[in-house]
Amino acid sequence: MKAGKIITIILGIVMIATGIYCLFTPAMTYLSVGYVVGINMVLDAIGGIIAWSERKKSGSADGWELAGAIASLVFGIILLGSAAMQLVVDMVIVYIAAAWLVVIGAIRIVRSTKLRKFHKVLDTEILGKRWWAVMLTGILLVVCGVLSFANPTGLMIAIGVNFGINIIAAGVSLITTAA
């Protein structure tokens, strides 16, 4: 077996173990979201500064690109250095996710009424037949969004569990592609 495959399998196993850990500690997983955002800001800044310096050599550098990279670096460092800022990001993300649930749910409800009208007017066998399923998921999304505004802890845990499931899936995918 080649070294690359072995490393890939080991990384897949580590990802699965990490995903399982996330499933058992979803609140802690969620609370690391601000940290992950901070790391990504710093990485984006480093990439932006490198890209800017390469463009500067060719004479096509834009000062605004460098300014954006520096801003990302500053905000990333502030976020990584401040537990309070990480908590603010974590709280904002949960409310954005709750608002997203409400909006997407409302859109599905509206869409379901249009599907129902379409199904009735054209008396179709297939199109619009399951309008009620679209309506039901829309109502559930709105309810979940409203409940998430009232109790953001539930959504935080759901996000943490979702991270865990996705990490496990990515680990399994890594292992299967290496085999």
C-alpha cells in the first residue's frame, strides 16, 4: 500500500473519531465556530497578501486587495485573541441560522400554495401532486426557526451535531476513496 493511501486512511479515521467526539459534545463543537471563523480569516488574509505580492511583481497589484487582506488579518487576530468576540460570533451565527429557517420555511409555504394551484388548474398527475409535503416542511422550518429564536441553545446543539455527522461522513468518504 502506498504511503499516500495510508495517510489518507489515517486522516479518515481521525476525522471519524473527531466527528464522534463532536456528536457527544455538540455544545462545545458549536462554541468552536467563532474560532474556526477566526482561523479562516487569518488564512484568507495570508492568501490575499501572497496574491497581492505576486500581482505587485507583475505590476497589476491593487491597493484595495491588500487593504482587504490586512483587514481580514486584523479581524482574524482580534477574533482568535478574544474569547468574548468568539462568543459574539457564535451568538450571531445562531440568530442568522434561526432567521434563515424562518425565511426558507416561509418561501416553501408560498411555493406550496403555488404548486397546489398549479396542480388543481392543470389537473396533473405528477406536477404539484406533493404540494402538501412542501407546505409541511415549510411549516416545520418556520416553527423550528421561531423556537430557535426563543431557545437558541437547541439550535446550537443541532449545529454541533450536524458538524459531527458531516465530519464522520467526510472521514468515511476519505477512507473509501483511499481503498
